[in-house]
Amino acid sequence: MIRLLTLVLILLQPACVWKLWSKKPPLEERTFSIYGTVETVDPSTLLIRTRGGDNMQFAFVDSSIKGSDFGPGAYVHVYYRIRNEAKEITMVVERIN
């Protein structure tokens, strides 16, 4: 039994090391998310205030999904990508408690 366990551990160890050495995808391919309170929203931009008090501006693009018709003061969850140094919304939804 101990030999079998040792064999399994030896076989799985390279997979763990490989995962540590593998690179993350480039920023353009990663999706980020953040929560915040809507300051302003219009058809092309969304400005939110994060919990830390910072303002973040996002751009709506043709593929953006807007979960509802929210306005200033709404607490939202924003999923976005970074393209050409701009934060483009992939999806934004209002968080309902």
C-alpha cells in the first residue's frame, strides 16, 4: 500500500511543478472583476466608486452585456478586459441583496 502511495505521489509531482512554471495568459486575454457603486452611467461609459474610494472608468463596447437598467447609486459587479489601455466591459450586473 505504501509503495502504491509513493508511486502515485512521484507521478503527480511533475504536474504540480509544471503548473507553478506555466505562464499566465497575457492581460488582453484575462477577465477581471470588481464591485463598486455607480457614479455615472451613459451608453458609452460607466464610472464606479470602489470600496477603497477609488473611481474606475469603463467603456461599453458592442459585445458588452448590461444586466439591467441601473443608475447612479446602484451596487454593481463589473467583469472587464483590458484592451489598448482601456477597461472594456464584458458584463455588468446589479448586485441585489
